[in-house]
Amino acid sequence: KKGWWYAHFDGQWIARQMELHPTKDPVTLVAGTDDMDMCELSLEETGLTRKRGAEILEREFEMEWKKNGGPKYVSAKKGSKKK
């Protein structure tokens, strides 16, 4: 079945992860809360930096995150809330 996997990396590690499937409810995961259910690979280990077309813009991720009920994000580095 077709689905989409999104990851927001904060440096080398995933800060937020989202899984979307046409026949299932969206899954939104946040580091520090949902660690046991999240991908454990670093950005380098995923190979995404070498995969053409794998990157999306921050605003595109935020739009999907909000649309699918993702909770507000607080960056560990900045301590600021993202809407």
C-alpha cells in the first residue's frame, strides 16, 4: 500500500516524524515523547541527503503537520515554539 513518511531533522536526529496512509489515521511522533516508535537512524544513515527529491521545504512540512493534527513543536536548541 502507498504511504508517505516525513521526518523533520534537527541536526542529525529526527525531531518529528509523520506517517500518512490513505486508509489509516495519520501518525505524528515527537522526539522525547514517542522515541520508542520513531526511526532511530541519523540523517546520514537514512541516505536521504543523497536521494534526489527527498527534501521538502519547512513550510510544506509544517502545513502537513498541522493538517494532520501534529502537536506544537518546541525546538530543543532554540527553546521557541513553532506554530
